[in-house]
Amino acid sequence: MTAEVQPSESAAAQDPGLWDLFLHFMLISAVAFGGVLPWARRKLVDDRRWLAEREFLDTLALCQFLPGPNIVNLSIAVGARFRGLPGSIAAFLGILGLPCIVVIVLGALYSRYGNLPEVGGGLLAVSAAASGMILAMAGKIATPLLRRRPVEAAPVIVAVFVTVALLRFPLPWVLLTAAPVSIGISWWRRT
């Protein structure tokens, strides 16, 4: 019982098939270890034009609120949007198939060579690059929100950052508080 959402005008001309969903989500996962969301945004919004910027941000916001990895939730939502349950399955298999195989191979290699100092240094460099990608994606997500609704978005962004990053409150509790507050601020500003 899947309700399909009609694609927007920006996406209507490029309605992806099951193979397209599988292939493009697999390509996203193939090039985006440690920072999938910037590549997903580029592929879905800029390259393929399946989603408008606002649609991507709205879908991502929903996917971040749901349990599970954001990119997996996003692949399922985008697949369902265009092809229902089969589309969700195709996008899900595309986003997870290749990384699962690669992680199994890398795990086997790490168990054999993980104690070498070069491996530790390499992993440190990779984690620094991944941190930079996460910060870049946060900036790309925040910029349109701050341009569109700075009064509503800025206090919520700052409050969530402070409570999660600095005060180290558990993310589920912060989301359960921030979501109704954000909705309340938006509703109050519109009335």
C-alpha cells in the first residue's frame, strides 16, 4: 500500500526507471565513501534533475528524522516517489550493494594489515577528509534555509548544534524537542 507522490515539474520530464534508480544510487555509493550526501545531492539535483533543490532538502529533512542511515532513507524515499515499492527496492539495492561488498573486502584486509602504522595514518587522513565533507554538506543544506527563512532557521540550527555537538545531548531527544519547536516557530511566523 504505497502512495506515490507526483513528481514536480522539474522532475516530470526525467522520470527514472528501475534500472536508472539502481544504477545512479550505485554510482553515488561507489564514489562517496564517508560523505554520501554531497554526492547524492549533486546526482539527484544537479546532474539528473530528478529533484529540485527544495524537494531534496525537504526529503532529506524527513530522512534525517527517521531512524536509520540518512542516505538509505533517501534512496528509499526517492525510489518510492518515482516507482513505488519496486523503485524503493532498486534504489536500496543500488545504494547498499557495492558498499557491502567493498566493506567485506576491506574488513578482511584490515584484519590482516590493520596493525601497520601506515594503515593508521591513512585512516586518520580519510577521517579528516570525511569531516570536511560533512561540514561542506551542512553548509550546503543550511544556506538555502537561511536565505529562505533566516528568522525561523537560524535559532534552530544554532540550538541543535550547541546541544548535540557541544553539550553532547542524545540526538533523538534533541530531534524530539527541536522538531515541534521548529514547526511552532514556522507556524507562529506565518500567522
